[in-house]
Amino acid sequence: MYAVVGEGPLSGLPAGVAGERPRAIEAAGLTAIVGTVGLDEFGEAALRRNLEDLDWLEVVARAHDRVVAAVAHTTDTVPLRLATVCRDDDRVRTLLAERRREFDAALRQITGRAEWGVRAIADTTAPPDRDAATDTTAGAGARYLARRRTELSYRETVEREVEAEADGVHDALLRIAVAGRRQPATAPVLVGTRAWMPLNGTYLVDRSRAGEFAEAVTALDESSRRLRLDLTGPWPPYSFTGIDGDSGEEPS
């Protein structure tokens, strides 16, 4: 299963994860976009093994995403995770009927909206003035310790400022978005050159406000002292459907 939509069959979709032609199964006022695949690749044991094969996983995940993205380009779409596999068409129909309320709620949440991603990258590598806190009359050891204290204090100050800026960006974007989710910050772990991502956010935005949202990201990027903002999307609303990844059966 690739996705669930509220409308009827779609046409012109790209090939699926096994090169199959995706098709529609309707039940309970919903439509599931599915593809028939073989147990040699997608049976329980085979899938467990294949998910550990990164080359296989990359190819299959890209194919899955292409189908979901094509569906989402046409209609409001509840995307499903890669490994959502049912035994047969009847089980798909049963699943749609059993979880109709969840799918209906998810469709109401994302109707007329798309997901956008915003990442903030901070460069914290610029050192403080090495001579600023150095007593030229002190010995070499004392001067070294003084520099280290200055560097550590500088980094702590920068990190606080970066976190505050990232919080401000997220809050500003939430004023435009319908909803937003934020992953934990990727904190600095090494001394020296490193990229720090204090904001990795996803935002559900009304399509009618997509331009406004993009303009806000640009303005925040230009006004930021320490952050570089990257905007991606629009994407299928993976983060905002409220559908558990295990909405299908375990592969069998």
C-alpha cells in the first residue's frame, strides 16, 4: 500500500516498488493506492532481510516515494510507510473499513495543505579573539588556560544565541503554518569545524499560503545573524496524518 485518498482511481502514476503498475482499491468511501508485489521480495522474511540491504532499500524507497508524490500532486493524500503490506485486495478493503475514522480524520487534517521542511544550519567555528583575554605577562601555561576558558565561554554564548534564534524562527513559521513539528537540535559534539542544525522542522501549510510561507523563510534567513535557512517542499504530509506506520498488516 502506498497511500489512501478520498477520491476515486488515479491514472498516470509511475511504476511502483517492484516495477508494477499502481492501482486503486475502493472501500468505505476511501481509495487505497496499491501495487501487487511478490513474496520473494516483500514477504515477511524477505522484507526483513531486504530492509537491511541499503542499496535495495534506497531503490525501493525512491520508487515508493515517487508513487506517493505523484498521488499527492493530484489529490489530498495520506501517505503510508514503505513496508505496509497486505495479503490481498480483500484485506485492503477490510483495513479501509476498520480504520475509516482514522483515515477520514487524517484527510480532514491535510486537505488543501502540504508539508514543507525548514532546516537551520549554524556555523559555530569562528573563534573569539585569541588575544582578548590573554595576559601577556603570564606564563605559557596560564595563557593557554585563559584562551581555553575564553573559547569555551564563546562557544556557550554562541550556542545560546543560536538556540534562541532557532526558537524564534520556529515560532514565526508557526504563525503561518497550520501545524509544525520540530526534531531535537543536532548539537555540536566536537571542538573545531562542524555543522550544527539547531532547527529541523516540518510544517503543514495551506496551499493558499505557500508563497507567504516561502517569503517568510527567505526574510528570516536574510535577517538571521547566525543561521542559514534551507526550505524544501512541498512534500506529501508524512508528518501530519496521525496515521501509525503500522496501519497495514505485518508482511506475510
